[in-house]
Amino acid sequence: MNLFWLLSLAHLMGDFPFQTDKVFYYKRNFRWGGLFHVAICTFFNILLTLPFLKLRYFWLLLLILSVSHFLYDELKTWFTQKVMRDNIFLFLLDQTLHFFTIWVVVQLFSILHPFPSVAKWSIYTNTSFIVRLSGFVFVTFATAPIIFYLQNYFSYRRKQSEKRNFLFPKDRVRLLGYVERACAIIVFVRLNPYFWVLVPVIFVPRLIKQKSEGIIEASLGLFFAAATGIAIRYLVRV
């Protein structure tokens, strides 16, 4: 259902590009920071489901998403502060819970409204556009923490003398990665596959600047862009 992709895009927008370093700091250290973050996510939930807002019980479904989002984040914050350090597995579990809850909400909606009568606004009914935009946001922004967690995970598994503790880069430092992955996913989604061989060129400036230190991030960025781009081409074609 199109509603799943709309809510998924809303989640991606609120949890990644609009969860800045300051928002993340406040969320981790203050209860009101978590509420502020959820308010941002709720804003995107509302913005991207405007045609559905008039339907009975839809606001209740959005409330379920907001409350569950807050509880998941609070639980993760407590767990990483009291039990174990944050890592790729906790990140993936957290995101799985978010998207699973979205799926449950969509199923509840389909039960309450088997044949919903909503305004046919093209921007909300164009599934291909929504899927492409979701993939763009995922690759450009959401893979930044994934790459960070993977770098630390692989570093942790090395010999003690080869270990390196990676720090999550600040907003301004992450800009290069955003631009690289944004350009790469656009090529994979919009251009003929013959042009895909040119995608590695996008990451050359990083390799020149960071040399061997940039190989892992460039390789992972290229992998996520390629995998997501191919998946999007399949989804919008089916």
C-alpha cells in the first residue's frame, strides 16, 4: 500500500537528515530532547499523509507511531548507557522496530478502511516517486551511521595493535559523504546502466584527500548506492 511508503519516507526524513547533531545530543541527554525529536518525526508523518487525515481513527494510528517511536528511542538510550555501547546490531534492531511498527499501523489502517476514500493528490499517489525519494534519503543520509557502525565493528574485530576507534563525524564533515552518495544513487536510479561504470569516479576526491583511510567509506557508500539503486529499479518496475 502507498501509505507504507509515505510513512517510511516520513520516518527516514525525521530520523536522519532532520536529526541533526544538536537534536541527537538533546535526545540522548534530556527527556524533552526525545519529545522534540518525535515531534519532528510526527510533523513529517502528518505532512506526508495529508489526504488520510480526515479518515476516522487515522490520528490514533499516527499517535501510535509517535508514542512507539519515543519508547523505542528511550529504551535504546537507556540500554546503551546502562548495558552495552551502541553498535550496528542495536542500530539495526532499533530501525527494524520502527519499520515493523509502521507496517503494523498500515495493516490496522487497511482493516479499518478497506477501501479508503482519499484525495487523489498526484504527489501522494505516485508510488514510483515516493520509492525513489525514500531510496535517495536512505542512501544519502541513513547510511552515514551504518557506515560508521560498520567501520567500528570491523576495527573491533582486528588485532589489538590494528584497532582504531572511529568517531561519528560532525554534520559539516559528513557533507562530502552526503554529496557522494546522493550523486551515486541518482546515477544508479536515473541513468542507463552503461553509465554505472563511471560511478566510482564520484569517490575519487575522497580518495585523493583521505588516501587509504577513505577506501572503506567510499567502498561502503558505493555498495549501498548500487544495492539500493538496483532494488529501486526493480520495485518501480514491478
